[in-house]
Amino acid sequence: MDAAAHCLDLVRQHDKDRYLAILFAPAETQPALAALAAFEIEIARVREVVREPMPGEIRLQWWRDVIDADAVSGHPVADTLVAAIARYHLPKPALIALIDAHGFDLYDDPMPSLTDLEGYAGETAGALFQLAAIVLAGGNDPGTGSRAGHAGVAFTIARMLQALPLASSRGQVFLPADVLARHGADVADIRAGRMTPGLAAALKEMRGHAEHHLARVGDIASSIPSAVVPAFLPLAGLPSLLKRLARSKDDPLHTQTETPALARIWRMWWIARRARRRA
């Protein structure tokens, strides 16, 4: 398996929505798009492969050094990413900022505020949306920076709510402390897996924030340049996911809500088809 194929397979295993979105993109852009998504996966899962923060910090620094030096390392994701940076003139500061933001993941500190969460989302998922759009625009700025920022916040909050069972089992608290305090919810309850009325109210508020930012992105098929629509296709399943999260009678701390894969695929196809008709 060559490096680009390795990246695409890694995305297929760990992020089905981004994998499907890549398949809707032109073939010549798929290696770079897969490299970006695989890079984010590698950074986001550092906590899973280390027991203490310090080894995690060392891994993150290795990635910073590779990007800063344009170094060929023999690592398939790193090498494919370095090639994508050179071909599409991807901004290194955005990639370094993504790494820095994920440094938060290594620790058990709760997310301090909604503003902090939005900043984290902008530098991680938001950056990934914009970088993918730059690739699809042939290395040029497609003018989607603001929409990418809103997309990142909506995507991050929805994924965070979906992944509550895993995060709470690890002792991680991505729900903002100020939102929890506003509803009388307690971080200790999340870490103990105890669902309370206050926590339910906090989760409802967070769904509202996700819906607000998703609305700011607008209709993907009509509000975003058609050539870069595949970069935003991972958002396709979010409206359905947020509705399912709101309707779910299951305990969100112990049961993960999913949208059927076929429904997500159909939604992506429908959006991509409308965008092609507009091109």
C-alpha cells in the first residue's frame, strides 16, 4: 500500500463521513484531502496511544518539526501531508495551530468556556474544512474562511455530543464549564456517568449552538463555490444527527447516537448533485 492509499484507508477506518466526502472530490485531489484528514486523525488520537501527557507532547512536537522542516520521514501520513503542503501551498501556521489546539486533549482539564470551545473548534475542524477547500480550489483561497469556521464549530459540537460516552469514560470534559454552571450541572457527574436535569439542559443548549453555527454555513449546495463543496460534505449528516440527539430517550453518557450510513451517503450525493448542476 502506497502512502496516499494508507491515508485514505486510515480515514475510511476512523472517519466515515470524511472518507465518503473525499470520494466525491476529483481524483487528483483525493491524496491531499486524505492526507489532511489522516493527519487530523493522527493528532486527535495521540491521547489514545499514550498514558501520560508528556509522551503525547513529544509526539505533537514531532509533527510540528516535520511540518516546519518539510521533512521526509518515512511516515506515510506525514510524507503525503508534506507533499500536499508543497503542491497546494497550504498554510503551515494553520496546521501548527491545529496541533497546538489538540494539546488540550492530553489533559483532563474541563473546557473552560463556550468561547474556548469555539476557538478549539475553529483551529481543528474549522481549519480542516478550509484547508480541504483550498486543495479543491487548486491551492487558492476560495473565500470560504468564515463558513469553514462556522462549519468547524457545528461539526465539533455535534461530534462532541455524539462521543459523550467515550469522553466521559476517559474523564474528558469538552462541555464548557460556563454552560454547565449556567444550568447547575457538575463536571463530577459527567465523569461519574450520572445524568442530571442540569446536564440535560446544558446538552440542549449545546445542540442549539451547533444548529446556530450550521445555519451560518448556509445551504452547502448553493452557498459555497461548487468546486469546493466536497470539502463541506462531512456536514451533510449533522442536521439529522442533531435531531436524533434531541429526540433520543437513551442516556447520552452511555449510549452513542448514530445516523444510518445510507442516509448520510444519500444526503451527500444529493448535495453534490445539486452543486454540480450549479457549476
